[in-house]
Amino acid sequence: MALLAAIAAGVVAVFVLFGHRFSLRAAMALVAMLGLSSVIAFAHLRHAGLALATAVVPLSGLIAAASLGLFLGPLVLAYLTGLTIALFLADDIALRVVDGSGGADAAAETLRENAFAGGAAAISAAALATVMLLAGHRAATPLMAALDEAASGLSALIVLPLVASLLPYSEDFVSRANRLRELRERRTEKLAAVTEPRWGLSLTGIGAVFFALTFFGSRALHATEPVALFALEIWFVAAVLVSGAALAVTRDWRRSLAATIALGLAALVGCWGYARAGISLNFASWIALMQIMGIGVALSLFVAQAARPDGGEDTTAASVRSLMGKTGVVAAATFCAIVVLLGLSLSIGREAIALAVALFFAGLGAVLLQPALTIAIETLAPRRSTIEARYRVN
């Protein structure tokens, strides 16, 4: 805790140096956020140094953003995007070390395989924060939010592997991490059922029901006039950004469409939460919701990338492999972000709770709804290779 307090004090000093005001309460909240992130990262990774690096590296990007004078007051959501990317990278590095790679080799291999997905996640999160420009919003706030998102995400992508390559990994760590991986795989075996056509179609139907409920529930949401006038354009551009990023990472239109629909449901849940809490959808609340969707994009892209078929794998086998390998890190990242948001509710009220609910559905969509929708779409629109295999005559 003393180390985290020292790091937080250094971060506050840098922000103050660049002319940003930081209250004692905000400094204490920063210490709490770093401590909570480190504890959850350690519970998942079982390596103290790697967990601390995971919690701290997103701040390097925010400090760089502050040095340019383009710093957005509520930095928490941008930090959580970087934390999510860092946690996925750290999880991959830890697994490679457990499989026998050295620290430097594990970090290099992780960066090589995840650079595109991590970069797409960071850029997409930044782009989503700018969609309010379509409604005629003054450029400063969305662009500052976009800069924070890009800085946090890209710093995690670049700095985390560098730091991880310098850390020692003991035999005790390998033993602990290996036992934990086996335990997680046993616990997630039952989730593989969603990759079967009958369960995938069933879960897709449940998702459609939730989609309808949240759509009609969010109609009670009051939106300010500029947001209401350009709502259709904003939703369309956000969907294009998400689907484009997913398609670039997966090279599979079925899984890309599934990821877009799953995130769309999470966004509707956020709107429904705003409506239930009596919060107006204005520029600030919309940017916050888009930042939450930026975290959801990171979750979805890393899961979707892990589900790319390897060799002669079919969609079901690739989805099962992704679920077995990524459910744990998705749960850890989502849980950490939700707890931080619930703590934030003490200062910003019910808006943080609505955002936490939307983030929960984004995490749930990444590990359950996305593979279920993918197999449902493939059942309805099978690939050519699947059709040939199905009707092959021996």
C-alpha cells in the first residue's frame, strides 16, 4: 500500500505540475483505485510485480495526455480501458510463462499476437468518444476524451510487455498459476454449451427478448435536443466503428456481426439504466456511455481474436478454446471495472450504477452472447466449407 501511495503521489504531482487541480479526496480515490486494481489483478495473475504493472501502466498514457494540456477531468473511464487491455496482455504473458517460455520471449510473443487487437481496441475506444461531434458538440470535450482513451490504451499495449519482460518468474509462480488455470478451465467447461447450435439459438432468443425489453424501456429516456436530433447518426457511426474493428481483427463477418449486436445490447442496457435513474442523455452522459462501450470493445475484440480458427478448427472448436482461455480474464476485468464504478457512484451518483450495469452486460456479451450469436448466424448462414462437409459423399 505504501508503494501504491507513493505512485499515486507521483501521479498527482505530475498532474499539478502541468496545471491540473487535484483535491485530497481525488488523490485518496486514486490510491484506492490503484490498490483495488492491483488486488484484483493479483487474484487473477498470482504475480505481484505483474499485477502492479498491470494497474499502473495505463497511468503513463494519461500523464502524457496531461502534459499536452488536453486532460479530461473524469479520467477513470479512460484508465479502465487501459487496465482492461493491460490485463489481457498480462494474462497472456503469464500463460506463456507457465507453458515454459522465458519472460522476455513471453512478452514478445504476446505483443506480436495481440498488437493488432490491442491497437484496434484503443483506437476504437478513442473513436467512440468522438461521435458526439456529429451532434454539433464543441470539439474540446470529445477530443480530450478520445486522447485520454488512446493514450491509456496504447500505453498499456506498449509499456506492459516491456515491463513484464524485465520481471522475474519463479517456480512457485508457475506452480500457482498452473493450478489456477486448471481450476478455471474446469469451472468454465459448462459454458462451452453456448457454442452448440441448439443452445446458441436458445441464448440468441433470450438476447432478443432482452433487446426488445431494453429498447422499449429506454424510450422513456429524456435526451437533450442536439442528441435527440442526431441520435440515428450517432448510433449508426458507433455501430460502423465497432463492426469495422471487429471485422479487421477477426476477418469473419459472422463473428463481427455477433460482437456488434452484443455491444449494442449493452449500450441499450445503459440507456435503459439512464431512463430508470432519471438521468437525461446529454453530451456528458453519452460520452461516458461510449467510454464504457470502449471497454466493451476491448473485451469483445480480445475474445473474438482468440476464437479465430487455428488450422482445421471449425467455429465451434475455436469458440470453445476462446471461452476456456478468456472467460477468467474477462470476468476479472469486468469485475474490477464494475467495483471501481460503484465506488465512483459515491461522487457522481446513479449514473455510475447505470454504467456499471451496462458494463456487466458488455462482459456477459463478450463471453456468452458473442459465441452464441456466432454459431446461430452460422447455422442460418453456413459457410461453404460447412455445407460441403455436411453433404460430402464418401
